[in-house]
Amino acid sequence: MNPLARSIEELVPSRISSRSWFYILLRTFLVISTVCIAFIIPFFGLVMALIGSLLSILVAIIMPALCFLKILGRKATRTQIIISVSIVAVGIVSGVLGTYSSLLDIAKQY
């Protein structure tokens, strides 16, 4: 939510966006609109689970370990490489299982 709110604040003139009432109203509106969308879309939770299993695992687990290996390159010790590759492997397995589980739940709804 915060990146979206920040982007909207940049589009609004600074004399308005710097006021605390605008800050509160904007974020309140974003939360209320998200709740309304969650109520309107019948399987919103299932879609969010699918997105979470696909993207959250990638961003939170797999990419940091791969970036660590890329940044260190040949300077990484054998232990660091083994641990990083293990983290990536566990992340991939978790992502695949989570995605499969989410897709099964979505398929059961139809």
C-alpha cells in the first residue's frame, strides 16, 4: 500500500500532499477500496494466495540468495555457496508447492 500511496502523493501538488489530513484520507481510502474489492471478487483470497506463493517466495527468499551469490561472485566461500543454493532450492520447492496448492483450491471453486 505504501508505494501506491507515495506515488499518488507525488502526483498531487506538494501544498496538499504535505498536509496530514491528506495523508490520513489517502491511506484510509486505499484500505477501504481494497476491502471493497475483496468483497466484490468472489475468490479474492485464493487469488492472493496464488500471487503470494508465486511472487512472495521469489522476492523474499530466492532473489536475495541469488543476488548474494551474484554480488560476491568468486569471493564467496564454499559454505556460503552451499547455504545460498540450499535456500534457493527450498524456496523453489516451497513456491512450486504453494502455487500447486493455490491452483487446486481455485480449481475446486469451479
